[in-house]
Amino acid sequence: MENLNDPVEKEFYIDQISKRIAVSKEILLNKFDEKPQKNKSKKRMKIQKTDEKFVDEYIYEDDLLALGIREPKLAKILDDLPEGSLHGDSRNQILKILKANDLEILKKFEDYVKILLLKADERLGNIKGSATDEMKRLIQKVKIQNLQKKKEDLQEKLESAKFREMKIQK
């Protein structure tokens, strides 16, 4: 409408539009006569990084435990993990309970179990069909993390031994 210079042509189109959308011509004319409002520029907010001490890089271990709690028949797969293979005492205690298939003991950790389940529901959602695959994937991830940790420990020991050997040779 803004590009039309001929007032007769404008009148024709306004009449046609008002009939099609069932709005009076006066309302349309008022709308077209209004000056367009400038878009307010949105202020950009700087996003602050989260404090790294609150980020749990082993949250997948919680997902693994929550799957074991939610799907007790899958807990048998946890037997593949060696004792103490998770990070933190609470996680390892829950792992031990799940491996022993003693769900009554889990009641002692009721709050922690609820937290595990809530976090896992938020991240994993409802994965009934692929729960076994997800459990296997998480177990594999734990195993890989443990192997990497062992590798790092061995490399540190090797470097320390080389350093001591160099000191002795001098």
C-alpha cells in the first residue's frame, strides 16, 4: 500500500481488503496512516560462565545408576563394571547395591535416588525401547574413562621414574 501513489488505486485496494477481512475501511486507513514504530534494539546480555566446581563432568554416571534403578532388569548389565569404577562414594555405593540387586537397601539412600531419577528423567526422558542400548553405552563410557585414568597414572609414574633415573645418572 505504501508503494501506491494513485489515491484511486489505494482506495480500491483498501475497499477490497476491508471486505475480505471484514474490517471497516476507517480502521484500515488509520492503520496505514500510522507511522511505523522503530524496533527497539534488544540489549545483549553477557552470559556468565558457570562456576566449574558446580559442573559435574561425570553426570553420565548418574544417568547409568538412574537407568539401573528405573529398570531393575537392566541392573544385571552393571556386573560388567568393577567395584569402585565410578567417581564418588555415593555413586559407588549405589552401584554396589544395584549389582547385589538389593533394592531394599536403596531406601536408605532415598533422597539421593530421587535426585538421580529426576536428573535422569530430565536428560534421558522416556527411552523404554533403547534403555538397554543406553545402559551399554554408558557402561562403555565408564570403562573408557577408567582406562584413560589408568593410562594417565601410568604415564605419570613412567615420567617420574625417568626423572629419578636421570637424577641418579648425574
